[in-house]
Amino acid sequence: MQSQPAIDFRVTEVAKHPARLIQIRQLLADSGLGMDADITLFVEAWSDSQLVGCAGLAANVIKCVAVDKQLRGENLSAKLLAEVENVAMERGHFHLFLCTRPCNAQRFQHSGFWPIAQSGSNAVLMENTPQGIARYCRSLQRYRHEGVRTGAIVMNANPFTLGHRHLVELAASRCDWLHLFVVQEDASFFPFSARLAMVRAGVAHLPNVTVHEGSQYIISRATFPAYFLKETGKVQRAWSEIDALIFRDHIAPALGITHRFIGSEPFCDVTRQYNETLHQLLAGHIEVVEVPRIRATGSAISASEVRRLLKTEQFSRIREIVPETTFAHLEAHYGAVEVA
């Protein structure tokens, strides 16, 4: 009986060894996979001089796991997962996530990952603990307020505008209590700490609002793993459905949420499609209230317009579309020179 060749595992830092990505990309392509741009390192499996496996890591998200076709069935993917988990833990990441095709879910379950939510045949989100989502929901329950109507808003607030404040004020006026989640990932122009501070300052006058720091169970579109989905439409659908299902089946029951408030989206097709997904998947569970955007100087207020004006230092125009609390932050951090 011929023995299998020894496998040598190596760690490649993407920024330090970009040339090594050529072989990794080829191995991924042979498995019908792309490569997400936010991966910072790969664990590589080598048999003599041949790359036979890889697993990528982006913070605490495992991505781009591939094994050479000749070695499938030899338990190499499980060994790769164990190696990349060890590397992640050495870097302080103990709670790990991965997203894959549902047809691969059982293979990852055998390696200690549990499914959280699934988008049809497109994608399933998994984590390396059977208690992760339950533990998070228990932590939310301490903020639960009893009432007939409990609302929720999820926002990026990049930055917090008069439009955001209008949405929060309207929702708060219609609910006994309102839970406001700020998306946590730093994948925006303004870092999370700044966005959270602007939101808290902007809603401080409302007595029935709890502002929550987002979590990895409130998924950022910018960091959603997309390497195994070729079509942009499938990526957006999978992200939208998984995010909506986690909210519907876990977050909302923990807080007793009865209503989800969203702003209408006249500009971004992706966000508009996400709103449609919320209407579809929350129907019969949570009432979705879509609020028309308010306007300033003839146009719907948007955070993207604030960012555009900020780049050209048009602070007098910015002041027309953001609360004073947000304007004070922008003035302090971006050196307003045009303040009236």
C-alpha cells in the first residue's frame, strides 16, 4: 500500500508575499472559487513542490478553502481548517465564522462548525461554536423592554444625518421602545467608533431608545464572503437573506421586536433590494415600516452626499443636512473652514 506524501503547512502573509498569490488563485480557480480582497493571510498545504490546499483568513472569518482534486477524500480540508484555526487563535481570534455553499456544509460540520442561517442553495453562514448565536441573544435580553410595540432600526450612519434622525424620531414616536443597532465593521468612510458616537449624540434626546453596538450577527455587506458566488446578484441575495433570517429568527425574538423600520432607498439598487428582502422574509413575523426619506434643498438627504461635500469642504451645505451633534464632530475632526 502506497503511503500518502507528507503535507507541509505554511503561512503566507498576503501583504508581504503577493507573488505567492498566483498559485493560490490558480488552485482556487480549479475549484470554481474566486478570492476575496480582504484576506490577510493564507495557510498553504504543500506536497513536495506542489501547492495542494489553501485556507484564507480575514480577521476571524475563514474564507477560500480549497483542496487539489487529486487529494480530495484524504481529510486534507479538515487538516487545513485545524491549521487556520490555530493561526487565528494565535492572533487572538477565538470565535470564527465561515460562509460556504450549502452542499459543503456537512463537511465543515464534521470539522466543528455549526450553521446559523442559510440562503437557499446559495450560501450558509457557520461558526465554530454551537452556542455563539444563543449566547449573543442572551446578552441582548437584558435590554428587553416589555410593551405592545417594540421597534428596531439597523443603520450604518456614515455619517448620521437629519434623515437618520427623522427615521429614529418617527420610529420612537410609534413604539413603546426602540432598539437601534449601528453596523460594527470598519468598512466605511467613518470608523465604527465615530459612527457610534455620532448616533448616540444624535438620539440622546429620545428617552425610549437603546443604541446597540452592532455585532457579527448583523452582517456588513462590505465584508460578506463572496468568493464562492460568481454572480453579483447571487452575492447580494445571499447577504440580504442571511442577514434578514438572523434578525428574524434570533435577534428579534430576544428583544421582543414587533416592527422593523427602514428608510426608502432612491439611490442605491443594492439597499433597495435589501429592503425588498426584509419585506419578504419578515412578513408574518415582524411588520416592516418603510419611511420615505426627507428632503433638503430639493433632494433626498443621504450620507453619501455628506461625504461628497466633506471632501470639498462645503461645510455650510453640510450643516443643512446633518444634526448639530454630527456637525460638531465633523468640524472638530475635519477642520471646518467654511463654518457660517
